[in-house]
Amino acid sequence: MQIGLPGTQEMIILLFVLLFWVGVIAVGVLVALRLKSRFSDSDDQSERIEQLEDEVEELREERDARESRSDR
């Protein structure tokens, strides 16, 4: 590669190296954010599952109470 200005080849190589490391860091940040959102979603989902299980238990108790009243 022949460019007329002195040091241009070195500057181009430094630019490529800089862009490479910026890309590596950006991918790392994106992966970290994706993992964080996935784990926070699972926490939200587990809380929601607990709420639904409580509601199901309440409904079963209500059903059992109705069935015991109707058996009398």
C-alpha cells in the first residue's frame, strides 16, 4: 500500500486496531446487557408465577368450601 504522506500506513493500522477493540467492547457490553435483562425477566417471571400459584390456591380453597357447603 503506497500512500504519499509519511506515517499514513501506521495511522490506518492504528485506526483498524482501535475499531477492532471498540467493536469487541461494544459486543461485550451488548452481551452483558442481554444477560442482565434475561436474568431480571426471570426474576419478574418467578414473582408472577408465585402470585399465580397463590391465586390458584385461593380458588381451590373457595371451590372446596363451596363443595362442602353443597354436600350438606
